[in-house]
Amino acid sequence: MTSKKISIITPSYNQGNYIEETILSVLNQKYPNLEYIVIDGGSTDNTLSILKKYKNKIRWISEKDNGQADAINKGFKMSSGEIVGYLCSDDKYESGTLKIVDSEFNDESVKIITGDYYIINEDGKKIKSIVPSYKKIFWKIKSIYGYLFANYTNQPSTFWRKDLFNEYGYFDTSLRYEFDYDWWIKVISKYGIKFVYKKLSCFRIHSKSKSGSEFNRSFTEEYNVIKKYSKNKLFLLIKKLNNILVVLIYKFFRLI
């Protein structure tokens, strides 16, 4: 069976400490039908020298953008793969991820998948965390409310069919943190999601990442997104209390 074309987009801005590891995690997949595009926002560190190093193996541009969602949208519009996903410039894939992704989409009814993941620190060390296990509990809940409550998709372990953009458009560039979550809610509400019980990626938390330094603002935006899709006041109250609890855990115990 011919491998489906997979397009991976990496948005980048001043992540020279990590981006080469990200690039290699994609190229070392040895996937035979890969399109890899890096959209850099005009980095001023050593990012461009790294991108030039791999110019024969990746497509890349470097120019100012209007935020991460805008950069990712640029990449998706440039891409031509049947299956797409995006990998931030400080995260990385596990070995064999794209072959797993290819096989999961052999079922034509599957529109979007999400897989398991590791959390790593700035040195690449795996962090013991309760969060992945907690979110996987909600994989068993078929209602969209399970997704609205727990946001159980892990971004670098999530892939979907590109033709969904024809139906839903691209990411909302007015959102800073939850543009992908907002878009995935629309897709999952109609098509559901397939869960892959394998570690597909490593999600990095560090002091300069949005997830590591701005989690409070992220939760606030997440809550505002959820209000677009649910008017159930009791559910929204429970969700708000849950977010407050999670923020406290992040802030005082650093259980990422």
C-alpha cells in the first residue's frame, strides 16, 4: 500500500536551542512521503543558520507574522499532504510516529486522531506527570462535553485530514493559545476522534514556552472558547472551578 502524503508544519520564533532537535525528530522518521515546512517569524537567534543547514530537506520561510496561528495557517496553505499536523519548534516526535499515523488513516471514516505523549523539560528529560493519565480518563467519554471539560487532545500527537480545512476554514488568528482547540471542537463535534494508545510525541515545558509561562492566560482563553460551544451554566461553573484548581496545581506544586 502506498504511503499517504503527510505534511508537518513547524512554527518557529527564536527557538534555536531546540529547533534542530525538532527538525531531526521529523526527518529521522524516514517516512517515504513526507512534506516538512518550517514557518519562522523572523528569528534573531541562531534559528536561521539551522534552517539553512537543512535547506535541501525541508521547505522554510522566515518573515514577520501575526502570531502563531497565522504562521501555522501559512504552512497549511502551502502544504499538499492528505494528512496534516503541526509540531512546535521545541517539541519532537517519537520514533515511528508517522508510520503509525499513516496506518491509522487507512480507515476512510477516520477524520482526526490524537495519541499519547511524554512531557519533557528543557533538557529533554521526561517528567513524571499526572496530567496525561488524567486526560486519558476522558477518552472513554463519548460526549463532546468530555472534550470540553478536559481538552484531552495533545497538540503534537494530533493529526487530521487536510480536506477538513475546506469545511471549517483555518485557525482563528484572534486567539493566542487555544486556536487549535477551538478548531478541533468543531471537527470532533461532528466526526468524533480516534484515540491512539501509543506515545507519538514529546511535549516540552520550559520557562520560555507559552505552556510553561502563560498557563493562567491559556486557561482563561480556553474557558472563553468553551463558552462559545456550551450554554450550560452548571457545566461552565464546574469547568471554571476545575480550571482554578489546575492553575493552583501548576502554580504552587508545578505538577505539569
